[in-house]
Amino acid sequence: MSSIDGQPRFAAPLRRMHWIMFALVLLAYLFINLFELFPKGSATRANILASHFLAGLAVLLLVLPRLWLRSRHPRPAITPPLGHWEELLGKLTHAALYLFLLVQPILGVLTLQVGGKAVTLFGVTVLPALLAAPDRALSHQLENIHSWIGTIFYYVIGLHILAALWHHYRRHDDTLKRML
């Protein structure tokens, strides 16, 4: 654990991983929202979708190392301490965020696989289609679930950001500074 101005902070690898994953999730959302702006079959649309896949796969590859780092480094105390309900709400939100970081990319890969499609990045196959008999209906359902969870997490991520700002500007504690 390190400190800034005598205040405890998360370990440097955890802070770096937090901001890298924030950037990757932001990029995944940005790319999937840009995707619809381009005509079907266009190279730009395909590249934007590949960029979405790349960001999602990077999140998937980093979530387990992040959880491992989290288990190896103690969480610095918040000063002044939180009330019981605030502590519980924070833990629930963080559990939901970690679950999202794990489940959402897996759903994306499953959607492609169940649909009989390979995972390709800019024309390079990184995971071939593994099912001999694709199920397009199930793939469509998984895609809808992936989209639905993505929409829900706009709000969960927004809550996380608003909570950090509330702690910093309204409660005047060191919650946000611990991650800087």
C-alpha cells in the first residue's frame, strides 16, 4: 500500500489495472455505439466491431489478474470511516462491477460461438468457430442478453463514478484519492 499526502492508497498495480480496465470498458462502449452509424458490410463497420471485440477480450484477459492482485493487496481504509450501509452498498456495487467485467466478455464470445462464428480481430481468427451445429436463435438470445446487461451497466458504472465524486466533493473523504 502506498500513500499520497500521508493518506493510504491502493497498491500501484491495482491503481494501474483499474484505470486500464476503465479505458477498455469505455472503448468497448464507444465502439459498439459507433458501430450502428456505419452501413452494413462496410470495412469501417467491421473494424469498429473488431475494436469492440478487442476491448472486450482485453477486459476478459485482465479481470482474473486484477482479482488476483486485489486478493494480494489490502484495501486501504477510508478516512473518515463509512457507515455500515455505505460500506455494504460499496461492496455490492464492486461485486456487480467485477461480475460484469467477467460475464460480459464471456457472453460476447459465447454469442459468436453459439452462432457458428469465429472470434476475429481485423481479419485474424483468434478463436475459430467451435460448434459443428450453430444455433442462431440461441445466439440471438445471448446477443440480446449481452446488450441488455451492457445497458444496465451504463447505470452501474455511472453510479460508481457518481459515488466517487460524492465521496470526494460532498463527503470529503479519501475514497477517490485512494485510486489516484
